[in-house]
Amino acid sequence: TAYDKAAQSLLNKLIRSNLVNTTNQVEVLQRDPTSPLYSVKSFEELRLKPQLLQGVYAMGFNRPSKIQETALPMMLAEPPQNLIAQSQSGTGKTAAFVLAMLSHVDPENKWPQCLCVSPTYELALQTGKVIEQMGKFYPEVQLVYAIRGNKLERGTKLQEQIVIGTPGTVLDWCQKLKFIDPRKIKVFVLDEADVMIATQGHQDQSIRIQRMLPKTCQMLLFSATFEDTVWNFAKRIVPDPNIIKLKREEETLDTIKQYYVICNSKEEKFQALCNIYGAITIAQAMIFCHTRKTAGWLAGELSREGHQVALLSGEMQVEQRAAVIERFRDGKEKVLVTTNVCARGIDVEQVSVVINFDLPVDKDGNPDNETYLHRIGRTGRFGKRGLAINMVDSRFSMNILNHIEEHFNKKIEKLDTDDLDEIEKIAN
Ligand SMILES: Nc1ncnc2c1ncn2[C@@H]1O[C@H](COP(=O)(O)OP(=O)(O)OP(=O)(O)O)[C@@H](O)[C@H]1O
């Protein structure tokens, strides 16, 4: 659902503290004939305002990411170029368009000049944080959130140069309430187009906003995926676009050691887990369970054993889930227990040990190879070595394991968790 997509996107942003590495090259699918052909290897080449260059470096960025190398010259060109860009989460899209917005603002002008729409309140706040960080040395530029709950007095004329919000509120502020004069907007950003169109009404609202903007306004659209629906929407939002795309790095199981453990009950699985913890040092692990009930139970048992456990569960609100993810990312908790559904699509690259307390199955109970790969797999040659342990408690789950093993044609070794020496070996 749309809610899940947005939540997933937010959690992915939060759990990641770094760029996603990629060996793939950016493909330019379509080019505005006046578009600059060069890409940049350094931020200096972009001739950014010194305050912004300072902001970029203060964020710890040394050089542009893959997508930024190509996207930034297009976005910062004069006259401004329109852009549709697709690349997976964590490749630097947000940082790129934030830099473009900050570069195009005239701080002397006390009215909205850049408009950015995001699918949800939480995602808007997240982007806002990036604007604040990058604009840290450029305090003349101000930001305002057009989100539900941010009530302004009638007749207000906004003085902030950058507005970030959700489509409904942005549309109201432009049209009904006239807090923003859309004709004065120079840069329009539509972020997370794939998530956006999953929400009823957002597509229409976005198009209605776009129609109020001047012809000369720069239009930028970003998406992590590119189905036909996204594509059709993108072309309605962005006229005469440059279109660039960065292929997703394929995940592999090549650098992963995979094991399975035979147990007869969830209690035995828990015991096996304790034995593993007793034998090897695990910096951070993620444990997947099939149901909320199991996840809750396991989290309880693990805390009783003295582990610092975080629990991510389906009934939690997005903010609660976000808080859990952030604590885990910051190392405040060492074990994250979650349900299969709740963590679907979340990238856990920095976690070195993944435990399938229950094996991933789809809603019909068939082996879910894709989810297995996404959880355990690592991308390309950057992938750190990882360890995956699967708990098997029935003929049924053994069968699933066999299918997964066959599907990937990668051996999953049996592990006897009563044998400490044997467990110790898997850590090497
Ligand atoms: N050039 C860069 N050098 C180093 N780190 C960067 C660079 N650009 C972005 N980052 C960092 O990498 C992470 C991902 O970047 P960003 O959020 O811009 O990606 P994204 O493609 O928009 O992904 P998402 O849609 O998940 O936000 C962030 O932590 C960001 O601070």
C-alpha cells in the first residue's frame, strides 16, 4: 500500500548513514539539446556559492556521488534544465536537488522561489533536515513546511524562499489560501514520484500545482523505481526533460556464509540463538520473525537474557518505527527483531548478521526468494562479508529452505548449535 511504501522509504533513509555504493554507470536516456554534456568529479567544478560548498563539506561529502556527477551540471546549468532522474534509495538524489534549490534561490527576495513536494509529512521533514544542514552557512535562506497542521493566518504572504510540503497542503497554499505566489517559483521538485503516485489524489494534486507554475520554472522529478505509471506521470510533470537513470546494483549471496539450524520449537530456536550469541561476537544483528506475536515474544526473551533489543512491529506508528530504526542505526541497540512484513524492502547493508527466525514466505506460504535475497544479499564487490542463519523447525520449513537453496544454487550449510567449537568457526 501507499502507506507502506512511504514508510519503507522513510525507514530506508533513516537506517542508512552512507551512500549506496555502485559500480554501474549513469545512463542518459534523453537529453535536452542545450544540456551540458559534461559530468563533474568534484564539487569545486560546480562553482557553488562558497556558503554552499562549505555546507557540502561540513556534511562530510568529499565528491559527488554517481548520480550527482551527471545530475548536478544539468540542474545547475544556465538556463535551468529540466530533469527526470531515477536511482535507488541512498544514491544521493535528495542531496542533489537540495543543492540545486539552494543554488537557485535569491536570498534578497523575500518570497517562495523553490517548491518541493514529498509524499508524506515525515518524508517532507526529512528533506527539510537536509536543506537545513546543507544551508547551515547560508542563514539568509529560510525554509517553511507546507504540511497539515501548520496553520497560518489568512492573508499571510510567505517570506521564506523554500517551501517543502505535501501536495494537498502545497496546492491549498498556492490556490485557495494564496500564501504562495506560484508564478514566482523558479524551481519545482517532485520527490519520490513512485511513492507519490501510490497515494490516491497525490498525482492530480501534483499536476494541478505544476500547471500553476511559470513556463520558465525548472522542473525536477525523482524516483527510486520506474514503472510505466511513474513514467507517464513524470512526463506530465516535466516538459522537455533530461532523463537519467542509474541501474540498481544487483544483490548477490556470493560474499555471504549461509547456515541453517534444526530446531523443534520456538523455545529451541531461542536456545540455539543464545548458543550462537554465547560463542561468537555479534556487533549488530537483525532477526526476522513471521508474526508479531513471535517477534514480541522473542524480543522479551532476548531482553531477559540481557541483550539490548529493539522491536519493530507492524502496529507501530511511522514515527515510532523511525525512532527504533534510528536508535538501532546509532548502535544504542544491538539486536533488531522485526516481522517479515514490517521490514520488507528495508536495506540492512550495515548489519553483518541476519537471522531468519522464520523463513520468508509469501502470502500463499511459498518460499519468498526475493525477500530472502534482499535481506541476506549484499551488493557487488563492495559487499562486506556477511553471515546468515536460518532456523528450521518443521518439514515445511526445511522444504522452504531447500527451495531457496536450489533457487540460488548456493549451499546453505547445516550448523549444530550445541557444538560451541563449530559455532566459533563460522565467525572466521
Ligand atoms: N556526495 C556525497 N558524498 C557522501 N555522502 C553523500 C553524498 N551525497 C549524499 N550523501 C549521503 O548519502 C546518503 C543518501 O543520500 P540521499 O538521501 O541524498 O540519497 P537519495 O537517493 O535521496 O536516497 P533516499 O531517497 O533514500 O533519500 C545520505 O546519508 C547523504 O547524506
